[in-house]
Amino acid sequence: MWVQIAMLVISFLISYLLAPKPQSAKAPTLEEFTVPTAEEGVRIPVVFGKVWLEAPSVLDYGNLRNEPPIKAESGK
């Protein structure tokens, strides 16, 4: 029984040491996002049910700015 536990621990150590190490990921910038936009003259598709649109028209996608939060000052 102890031999099997030792083999298990050794195999865990070997697999941990031989596992590929992940590289540190760089945060994506706003230029790397591909957000669909609304353009003048583009036809608007009519969709019934669930379908995948290759080029949907999106009018608003939210706040994509990267700014640090502003601390609120207390009134004391």
C-alpha cells in the first residue's frame, strides 16, 4: 500500500514538473476588439428565431473606455 502511495506522489511531482508553464497574458487594448457598427446604407436584416448574423448592426455597445475609478469625496 505504501509503495502505491509513493508511486502516486512521484507521478504527481513528475507531471507537475513536466507540465507546460503558461505565459503571462497581456490585457487586450480597445484596438483589438472587433465591435460591429451601424453604417449608413447598410441593409437591416429581419430575423425570425435563433440565427447567427455575420455582420450585425449595433447602435450602442456600452462604455469601452479604460479609466481608473474616481473616489468620491465625503462631505465631512
